[in-house]
Amino acid sequence: MFYNKEIEIWRRSVSNKNNIGQIIEAKPVLIKTTMVDIQPYSSEEAKKDYGFTINCTKRMFMDLEDININTNFIKYKNKSYDIVKIIEWDDYIEVMLNEI
């Protein structure tokens, strides 16, 4: 695979309460940038290829990374994407993304 696209991996903001109970919104934090192979993909293709019933607009291939569906999101070409499914193979992962 050709890892020729640069993406950013971000950690979602986490809301906390201050000492008087007010909710404080934290800003998302950039974890790192990395090179990947990212391609257009669709929910129909995910259903046909894997049997997944998910909403997705891109498929990304990358080296084994510590990313999490619940706490991370991806930025690519000034657009943000939720991570909706991660498939781990022997030496890489395949990640289904949905544009936010």
C-alpha cells in the first residue's frame, strides 16, 4: 500500500466540571500526524465487502496504531471524520470513516 496522504489524529474534547459544578468544555487535542492510504468508500461497499451496516464515506489503511473509536477522530484535507470501524490485520489496520 502507498501511504501518501497525511492525516491528523485528534482526541475529542472531554467535558469536566469545575469546583462549583459548571461544565467546562475542553478543546480537542492533536495527538499526531501520520501517513496513510485513504480512499473514497461507501456504506454500500462496507455492507457488500464485510457485511457491516455502518455509515461511512472513506476507508483508510495505516500501520498498526493506537487509535480508538470513542476518543479519536481524523482530520484530512480540512474535513473531520468519525472513526466508525477498525479492522486489525497482521501488519496494518483498516479504518472506516464517516465525514462529520
